[in-house]
Amino acid sequence: MVRISYYVFAAVCMLVLAGCSSSPRFTSEDKDTNHQPRYRNEPEESGSDTRTNNNPKVIESTTEIASFYAHKFHGKKTANGETYDMYAMTAAHISYPFNTEIRVTNLSNNKQVILRINDRKPDTNGRAVDLSYRAAELLGMIDQGIAQVRVEVLKWGQ
């Protein structure tokens, strides 16, 4: 009788502990549907608000060497607490506030993407921005690993 109670107690404890475990780091349900990818092959002109048209006003512009990060970090937490999705249109920057919207243009082919800053990049290799795998793919920089880009702030984050 004591032995059966021990097994029942152990089973209950395991069920309780299983309920306290963390969820998977990444699932298809974690995808951020509020930030749809936007992509253009040709450069855009400066215009007005990013929410109302495809020609947003540029607040700040810099030229950088960009790199990208992918499989090693896929499914892990970003600096702002989100789960990193290498297929999302996001980037890591050394200083821009989270949720800042940027337009990145590959200067070798003029391909552009609009990204949201959701991660912090350490200033270890002299580069200010790391792009998601999908952004790097759309910019045509996967084979090279790095590219000279123009980074334009379209909307500051909080």
C-alpha cells in the first residue's frame, strides 16, 4: 500500500512539474503577423508616413557593413524578449531602440527591405547591424555573408 502511494505521489509530482516547464522556443504560431515583410528591387524616394504609403520619410541615414544571423539563433530569445525567427523581417542593431523601422539597401545591387529592430547586436566586429536570414536572402547577400548597405530610419521605436 505504501509503495502504491509512493508511485501515485511521484506521478502527481511529475505532472505538476511538467505543467511548469517552458513551452517550445519556436513554433509556427509564434510568427508575428503584425509585421509583414515588405520588399522592393528598386530604390524608393523619400515621402511621408510609413503607415500610409510606400514612400516613407527618412529620419536618419547611415552607410554600414551588414552581416546576418540564422540557424544558430533560430528559436532563441532576442534582447527584447521575442523568439528569434530567421524568416522574419527583423534585425539586430547596436543602439537603435526596439521596434525602430529601418529600410536597408544593398549598395551593390540596390535591393531593399524594410525591417524592425527586435534584437541587440554586440559591437564586437565593427558592424552596427545584423539582419535576419530572410532579409539577407532578399538583399542577395547570403553567399558573401556581409554587404555594404545604407540603413535608413523610417520610424523610431519606443
